[in-house]
Amino acid sequence: MTRIDGDPVPSEALKLAAGQCDIEDDRLIRPVQVHSACVRKVGTSGRQVDCDGTVTDRAGLIHSLLTADCIPLFLFHPGTGTTALIHAGWRGLDTGIVEQGLKALELPPDQADELLAVLGPAVRSCCYEVREDVAGRFPGQIRREGERMFLSLQEAMIERLLKAGLRAETIEDESPCSCCHPDDHYSYRYNRTDRRMVSLMGVLF
Ligand SMILES: [Zn+2]
């Protein structure tokens, strides 16, 4: 995951980030993100329209994602080398993107506990104030301060991962809040930026 300074255009940032990692453009899987619950299994690089997550078992293909407060979720199954990179904000979580992502991995149910998961930098409950319309969808993950309500996207995601059979020990959620650390991250909450963080993931060979 990287932040490219001085670049205003997300698609250019993606090219730059890939270049920094010595990844050629033609290996990138590029979802055209729309805050959906759609996760697609792919076997080739290139654009994937109307989709917020991709799964592949092909070594050499590289998932990409652009975020500025939503969670980039990285999944890896060591036994098969299958990877997934999923974009999840409250809408995606609410409409089942985690569940769709796990389904797209096509693992036998008893192998979900072998998955490794990493939650990348995103806005955390310290800064993610929501209104009743959103809070009502996540009753277990709301922190109240007087009249104000704050949502933990991370807790909502982890609850879903555990329910699907992943183990708590192999879910890593140690990234800082994107909104509290604007020097290191782009955060839409912080300043309504049109810049984006770039996530890349793949099995190189
Ligand atoms: Zn924060």
C-alpha cells in the first residue's frame, strides 16, 4: 500500500505505484469501483467494470484498488495461492461484499480458517461519525459520545470474517486511522480529497 505525493489523478497514481514496485501495467487487474458488493474471480488483467473486489488464483496477476477512507481488505489462501483484494466501506459491508468475496474465493467451507486477512489503512471509529441511517445498520459497532455516533468499519468487517470461519489470530488490523494521519494517507473525511491511496496485491511467481 502506498501514497504517491504530488499526483492528482488516481489512475496516474496507480501507474506510478505499480512502476515503483516494478509491476508492468499489463499485469494489473483494475476494478472500476462503485461501492457495490460485487467481487469477481478473474483470470486476466485489465479493467473490471462495476466491481469492488477481485479474486485470482493466477500467479503474476496483480490486484489494484484505490481508497481514501474505505478499507482495502487483503486475503490470501496459502494452500492454493489464491488472493483477493476488496474495497469495503459501509455500503459494501452492509450489502455483503465480505461474504461475496469469500464466496468468490471458491474454497471448501472447512478451509476458510486457513485464510490470512489484512485490513489496510482506513478511517477508524475515532473519526468516522455517522448519522442514524448508517448507525442503524451496524448496531453492534457504534460508539456513542453523547448525541454523536461513531462507526467502526473494522469491527464490522472482522465480525463478518469470523462468522465466515476465519480465525482471529490470522486477521491483522493494525493500520492507523487514515483521517488522523493525513501526512501519511489520503482521507476523504479529512479534506474531501480527490486523491487516493493505492493498494496492490498478488503472487508474483
Ligand atoms: Zn481517526
